[in-house]
Amino acid sequence: MLIGVGGSGKQSLTKLASYIYGMEFKQIEIVKGYGVNNFREFVKEMMFKTGITGSSIAFTMTDS
């Protein structure tokens, strides 16, 4: 978990680290009408992908 003020490079650092470790980078895109069911589907998709294909995923979620 990375915590810091906005603009300090947390997201860039996560993207760089995921690239270095050969991980796929995923970020939630919250739009109008995004709810709990959408979040569950996103997590379910990531779990299936990592469990079935064995790929590694770096997941980020911002407070905005």
C-alpha cells in the first residue's frame, strides 16, 4: 500500500515496479453509475485471470 500526497509519483512507481516484475497493470476506472456489483465483477475477472492463466497482476485504486 502506497500512501502519500497527490503528485508524489505513487502511480508511476507502481507502474514501473509492475513492469520490472513482469506483471500486468490494472486500474479500476470508476465512471458514473459504478457500483458494488461492478467492483465485484472486476475483482472476479482478476481472480479468474490469475488463477487460470497464472499471470500476475498489479492492481491500483485511487481515492478519486
